[in-house]
Amino acid sequence: MDGAKYIGGKGVCVIVVAAGSGRRFGAPLPKQYCDMDGRPVLMVALERIKTVWPEAEVLLVINDDYRGLWLEMCGRHDFESPRMVSGGDTRWQSVRNALDVMPRGVDVVAVHDAARPMFTPEVGSGLIDAICAGKQGAIPVVLMVDSLRRVDGDGGSKSVDRAEFRAVQTPQLFRADLLVEAYSRPYSSVMTDDASVMEAAGYMDIALTEGDEALMKITRPHDIEIVRMLAKEM
Ligand code: CTP
Ligand code: MG
């Protein structure tokens, strides 16, 4: 054992990806550095990980241009940053950079979006239970609320049955050996999360566990207001 800490008898490493630029959010700073409750979103996300899985080893993937700002924020809030890893141009590359420097002794890797600050103990337990039951991976999902349509390239569309779909959140948990192998394969643009990388490598035994509306991803400008409100209720 070298670095990884145990949860449910397994060495767990949490990779928090925070190296995006927040183009759709459209603020001067990437969304993870914006204020949530007097502290930046990223700090809230890391604190909740620490609350739910206090034993886990955390790797923080960050854009080098914002390292100074982040350390300054940590100093101001008396917050100890996890070990930092340089981000890449895509989420896939950011995860890959963290996997490359992961400590030894890790059985299970969780990958979490910094832009989803409201992780809960209930979601965490569902994920750990599925992995301990022998699944290759476990991902939190929620039901779709809107009606859905499949669009074609010619402006046409057709309604689809929303009961057949789920929206996928993070953290996503995987057996470390399988995730490392899946990430050793080439990137494709359909790999928008880690479960899709596992699937492309043929690892399909992924449990869908219960997600939480509050675990929504801050993507567009108003999302941060919604997450602030949900946080007050928790
Ligand atoms: N992310 C990352 N490295 C990248 C791109 C994204 O670590 N090169 C992280 C983001 O910081 C975020 C998570 O992956 O926590 C989910 O990505 P997304 O919500 O798409 O964030 P951004 O890429 O920052 O936003 P946008 O796509 O609107 O630019
Ligand atoms: Mg993005």
C-alpha cells in the first residue's frame, strides 16, 4: 500500500477533474472557481468528497494557468489542497493524466466532476455497495424529466420513450485495473464520461445506482443559483 486509503476493504482513489474552461457557463473565471457559498465551487466539491469518503486519496486535476489562483484561494480559506495534477485539452486527457500518476495499491477509482459540488452520503453508499458486490463499475443516474426526441441531420425528429433513458452523473466508480486499461486505448469524441470509455473497451458490467437531482452539473449561468438553493436545503 502506497498512498491509497481503504473504504469497504478497498483502496480508493478519487480523481476530481477541474481543468475545464467553462465555456458554456461564460464567466470570466472557469465555473469551478466561482463563488458558491462564500467559497469556490471546487472547494465545496472537495469538502463533500472528504465528508462522504474521508479515507479516500484525492487527486485534483487542474489547469496550470489557475494553479496560483487556486493556491491563493486555499490560503485565504485555510483549506488544504489535495495533490494536484496538470489537466489536458479534453476531460478524457485530464482523467488520463491523473491515472498516469495514481498511487499504487488502488483497487477502485472514482472520477468526479468538480462542477458537481453536491455529492451525498446516500449516492456514495450506493456506488460502494455495487463495487463491493463485484460490479466492474457503478455510475449514479437519474430519470429524465423532459420529453425526448431523436433528431436527424435534415431538421426532422421523432419522439422516443424517455423511460428507456437515464441521465448520468458523477462520481463514477470503477475497478482500477479495468479503468487504467480502458484509458490506455485511443480517445474518441463519444467518450464524454468514464463509463463510455469503459464501454468502448468492452467493460459493460456497470451498475446504475441512484443519483440525486442535487448532484446536477453546473453548466450554464443559472445552474449555480439552482445548486446554491439546493445546498441550502441539504
Ligand atoms: N474538465 C477537465 N478537463 C478538461 C475539460 C473538462 O478536467 N479539459 C472537467 C471540468 O472542469 C468539469 C468536468 O470535467 O469539472 C465536466 O466538464 P464540463 O462540465 O464540460 O466543464 P467544462 O469543460 O469546463 O465546460 P464547457 O464544456 O462548457 O467548456
Ligand atoms: Mg466541457
